[in-house]
Amino acid sequence: MIITKTPFRMSFFGGGTDMESFFRENRGAVLSTTFDKYCYVTVRHLPRFFDYSTDLTYSKSERVRCVDEIQHPAIRNAMKMLDMHELRLTYDSDLPARSGLGTSSSFAVGMLNAFYALKGKYVSKQHLANNAIYLERELCQEAGGWQDQIAAAFGGLNRINFSKDGYEVMPVIISPERKVQLNQNLMLFFTGFTRFSSDIQKANAVKQNEKVTWLSQMFDLVGEAEKILTNKEADLDEFGRLLHHTWQLKRKTGSAVSTDDIDKLYSRGREAGAVGGKLLGAGGGGFLLFYVRPEHQQAVRKAMDGLLQIPFQFENSGTQVVHYTPEEYIPKEQEMS
């Protein structure tokens, strides 16, 4: 039996510039971190006592006789890609899916990590990220960028650069005290709205030249935000002001990024003292992130009355195998020969 633990991510700056259609031509970069909310994937081989060969439990339950019958596209394609058979797979999560935290990609990374471990193989974080990108973007044909898979695999507070040559992960060098202060100044609230990121990507109908303009400005903010974090003399509140700036730019990149309800919530947070903030993910719902000085946090909490606040701490590990019990598995065709 294998159990993997894979963190979710929050993207601060540069979201959208990690789309391959953009960064192959214009370069891209994101500034993001993973935090201590996780998805767990448990995998083992299914004993041959049943009239089905694969048993899956996620938001639904599936029991099928062959891989091609699996409805979940990521599981079906991942099992085909790595030649996996006769599995019992269970998914569990600290936070809801479709909420702007890269949950589907964390699941993809954690699942692939579990599959390799079940085969008795260790693969690098980069290999897992690359496999997850290929799984979601090519095999499943889901619209979206590359940052989620990379963040889930590597973990930590990073600047991820994208270009025609691929990507590179650059850890942000920040003092422990400053990192704690940043963490303490961030507040996360669940709006209650969930949506598929790929649906939001498809719905965002903005002229391509206009979108490139906004995304190019969002790319520039990644460098500015990184300088604020790494310069001990810089006012950390500027990070919050840049969050507000990038959210205003993000709202221009597509009609489905925000809604009237989300705009009202964001305005209430700002009026209560938040320096800045943004909706996490592609848009349309999920989690609102605010940068708030400690003395204003109670007022913001009151302004968000009715929304669930999620306390969190940054994490640095990325995907991990947290339980490993080797299994002897002989494919059915070899056993019968």
C-alpha cells in the first residue's frame, strides 16, 4: 500500500503567463507558494476476489472491469500511461476541489507519485511535474497552465520562470522572520463558489492582443513582488498593494474571472482594512486571499462574516510518499502463463 501527501498552492503573481500559448511567445513567470493543506492518495493492488478489477473512491465511486471503463479522465489516462492494472485508489482532501488552489493538479501529481512508488520506482520532482503536465494538458486535453503541477511537485515559495525552452524553479530567498510576517499578514476565505478551472479558461473571451497586454503587465509584477520579499529594507505592505494591482489586471483578462458577488466581497474586505488581495485560481469562485495588517484583521474577519476562514502555514516539501508497504504483484496474464 502507498499513501502520498501533496500540498495545494496559492498563486500570488503571474497567473495566466504560465499558459503554454503565452509563454512560448512572450515568456512567463509566477510567484507562488504551497501551504499546509493537502490531498492524500492511497493506492494498492486489488485482490482478485471480485467481479471488478479496479475500485476507485473520490467524489464518486467506480468499480470497473477494465481501465477503459473508468470515467475519471485523469485516473484512466494515468493508469494507461504508466501501465497500471487491478488497483484500489482512494482520494481524500483537506479542502474542496474546483476552488482555485490547484487541487486537480495536486491530485494528478500525488496519484502519479503513488503509481511510481507502487512499481517500486523513485522519480524526481521534475519528472512528476512533467508527467502531470502531460497528463492534464495533453492526454486529458484540459485547458490551463503549468504552474499548478510544478508547485505541487516541488513545494515551497518559488518563482517559476517559463520560456520556449520550458521552465525553471527558483526558490525565493527570504529570511525566516520575514516569511513568518508575510504568512501572518495573509487571510484566506472560502467564497462557497466552486468551478472547473478549464471551464473558466474557455469562457474568458477577450481579444488576444488585449490579453497579451494585461498578461505582460502581470509578468512584470512578479519581479517587483520578488524584490519586495527578498529586500529586508522594503515595506512588506507593498506586497499587498501589488496583490491589489494584479487582481485589477487579472479581472481584465476575461469576462468569467470575477462575478458581482465576488467583487462585493472584495470591496468589503478592502473597506475593512485589507491592503490588497485577489481571488485565487482562474476565477469565478473559490478562495479569496487578503493581505491585512494584524490590527485590521478582526475588522476584515467581521466584514467576511458568513465566509469560512482557513488558517494556514506555508510548507516546503511538495509531494511526499508518507506510507510505503511494498507489494508483490504478478500481472494476471503472467500468472496464467
